Amino acid sequence: MWFSKQGIEPGFLFRDADTKFSTSFDTVWALEGARVIQIPHRAPDANAFAESFIATIKRECLDFFVCFSRSQLDYILRTWVRHYNTERPHRGRGLGNNVLQVDFRTARDGPIRRRRQLGGIVTSYTRDAA
């Protein structure tokens, strides 16, 4: 399956009670080593983190592209998720956010460098130490 080619071992699959998820669907994921967990009926907040992430990736990235192949979509998603997990600041208190380095100190001097990816959809800025 795609996961083994990417070196990913799925641990869990959270899904809702939609009828499109058949027993054979659950079996395929179980064979991959994932524990399939169905969220409760009529509990929209049970999957809130996943819903929030999907909305964010659609709003900040996928709404700007028309993908013509799966490899193109894969490249776009990998690039954006890498940015999301390592460069993009996150909201909230006590998130254990490790985006910024521990020894982070504001630098007021030195040139600012812009790094653009995906045609400018993903942009990050850094300042070289003086």
C-alpha cells in the first residue's frame, strides 16, 4: 500500500459512521496495522481536530491549485504539511509548539530573506544574524 512505500506506519484511523465505510474498508486498514475507531453518532466535536486541519489545508493551500495527477497533489500536500509542522506558527496556549528554536532571540539587524514555495502560497521569512 502507499504507506509502506512512504515509510509510514499508520497507527489509528478515525472515521465517522458514513455508509461508504464497509467492513472490507476496515479490514484493509486493519491489515496495514491501523486500529479503526468509529466516532460516535451525532457527535460533530468528536473529530474537531481533524476537521479543523482539513479546513485549514483546504483554505490555505488546496483552494489555489487544480491538480492534474496524484503525484502533483502528493507534492503539494507534502510541501504544505512540512511548512505547517515546522515553520508556520500555531494558535493557542500550551500547544507544545516547537516551531521556533529554543535559543530564539529576536534579531533587529541583518537582511531579511524570503523563502517561497508552491508559487508563493507557502512563504516564510528569516533574518540572518548580524
